[in-house]
Amino acid sequence: MYTEPTTFSAEAYFASQPPPPTLQHDIERVREFAKRQKQEGRKVVLVTSGGTTVPLELNVVRFLDNFSAGTRGATSAEYFLKAGYAVIFMHRQFSLQPFSRHYSHSTNPFLDFLDIEPSKDGNTPVISVTPSKRSDLLEVLTMYKDVHKAGTLHTLTFVTVDDYLWLLRAVSQELSVLGRNAMFYLAAAVSDFFLPRQRMSEHKIQSGKGRLSIEMDQVPKILKPLVDEWTKDGYIVSFKLETDDNLLLPKAKAALKRYGHQVVIGNDLHRRKYEVVFVSPKSPSSKTTTDQSDDEFEEYWLRIPIPDTSGNVSPHQVKEIEEDIVAELLKRHSAWIDQAKTTS
Ligand code: PMT
């Protein structure tokens, strides 16, 4: 028998799905980080990155996942750090991270960069970096060490959609102390459907009974309480991923009307590395409403040339669209902070 999927409100969701065991510890670290960045006068951006899983069993053997490797988030985090922002990098465990992403095990394996030089004195051989890779590595390593010394990067991990939603709520509430100096860059690919714990099989789902049917409920749209309750003054950037071009702009505008945040960055699955569109209200100060006309939103397309894939160019020399995305957001975030000063 078909039953209507339950539509959880955010409140009902948090009341019925348990928090991750490390939540309290994570919140305290974020609180300290936010406090220090505020004292030191830095803007802070929360970057969410990578995909969430949806477990199908309590003793989880199987889960649903999605394609995201976390490239957008990890790359953008690096550009925010370069621009002087402090970054809370909330990412899917084992997805790409700022700096180390340049040496991903599959595309640029780190061990391939190392040479073993025979020892001159008969003792232990010396490990050195292949000469052609040294300048790229030095640049990445210098940035990495500088960021660690300055204490401007804080990392949090999630795996399931539950972990993600609990963390997002807690972090956004903590960042509300920064007012307009906090930005939210929601690049994670968040599952739209989940299986409530109350309906999960305790043990591994057994085969041998023919077709498997699983009915999932809709994950509550978390942007609404984020904008209205958890962080009223944060500058909120959400992403919209589509595979059908005709849906990208209408869905981006629908999200702005529904949630009333500052900008949606639309991207097509296959062109996302070379083309994105910023969709935002023409009048950033006005409150958006669901009956607003589409003409009241503006589109700003960002494109970069498709890179040379011949292998003659070092990955480090290839232009990354995140550099331009972040540069555009820095301008918009500053204008938005200034706007509050002039209206207060
Ligand atoms: O990691 P890469 O391989 O580089 O890929 C990057 C990316 C394509 C994943 C990224 O650029 C992107 O588009 N991320 C958002 C994809 C997505 O989940 O879109 P959505 O339509 O499901 O959600 C749209 C927005 O609503 C998201 O910003 C999300 O924060 C928000 N949302 C989603 C689910 C939910 N329950 N509540 C929400 O508020």
C-alpha cells in the first residue's frame, strides 16, 4: 500500500533524529574559533562541501550517496583563506580538503612526486621532491603552513545527512555572534530524501526476497530556518545543481523567493567547472516573497575558458572558476556589510 511520504518540519526532524555523538564537542570548538576571529576582526565563512550519505540500516552496511568529491568547497575555501577570511570547513569525511586537494590520491598521487636518492655515506637514503614539482609544492605548503600558524582554518566532518543538518544548525547559531561578518557558502550536495531511524532495519537488509522497495521521506528544507532563525544577519550563498538547463534559473529564483537569502549560485552538472550563474534580488535590501516576479532578480554569468587537457600544463597553472566565484562574493559581502552601516 502506498502511503504519502511524511514531510518533516525542521523542528520535527530535530526532535526525532538523534544528534551525532561529537556534536557538543564540535560546538564548543566552533564557539572558541568564532570568538577568536571576532576579537581579531576577521570575517568568517562557513564552507560546506562534499555529499551526505543516507544510511539504510542502523548497523549500516548500505547507504545512498552522491557524486560530489568536494572540489568546489575545498577549492573555494583556499581562495577565502587567501583573501583573509577565517574558514570553517565543514566537509564529508575523506572528501577533498583545502591544500591537500592538490595531491589527491587519484589525480595527482603524492608518492609520484618523491625521489629516493642513494645515500652518499652508506647510511639511510634521502627522500627528495622531484625538481619539476618543487615550486608548486612550495607554494601550496607555504600557504598551508601560514594558515595553520594564523589559526584561520577550522575543520569539521560529517558523513550522513543527519550529521550535516545537526552541525549546520549548531554552527550557524554559533556564527550569529558575528552578525553580517559571517558568510555561509553552502556547496555541499545534501540529500533531499532520507530514511527516518524509526523505520530503519536494525541489521543488514537481507537479499533473497526479490525486489527491494524503500520509501524515503523528504529532508526538511533547512535554508528556511537558517535564514529566518539561526543566523538572521549572515550572508547566505546557496548552490543549485541541475542537469536540465531549463530548470536552473527558475529553480534558483524559486529558492530565493522561498527562503529570502542573498544569492543562489546555479551550476549545471557537466559545466560546473567552467560556468556558473549568480542569481540575486535586484534590490538586495528588500524582503523576497513567493509571489515576486522573476524580473526582480538579476543574473550574472561567470565563465572561464575550458582548460588544456593535453597534460602539458601543470594542474597548478590551470585557472579555477572558484577564484572568480570567491572574488565576486567578496565584493558582494562587503557591499552588504556597508549597506547595513549606511541604513543604521
Ligand atoms: O563537489 P563538486 O564535485 O565540486 O560539486 C560541487 C556541487 C555541484 C555539488 C556544488 O557546486 C553544488 O551545486 N552544491 C549544491 C547541490 C545541491 O545539493 O543542491 P540542492 O538542489 O539539493 O540544494 C540546493 C540548496 O538547498 C543547497 O545549497 C542546500 O544547502 C540547500 N538545502 C538542501 C537540502 C535541504 N534539505 N535543505 C536545504 O536547505
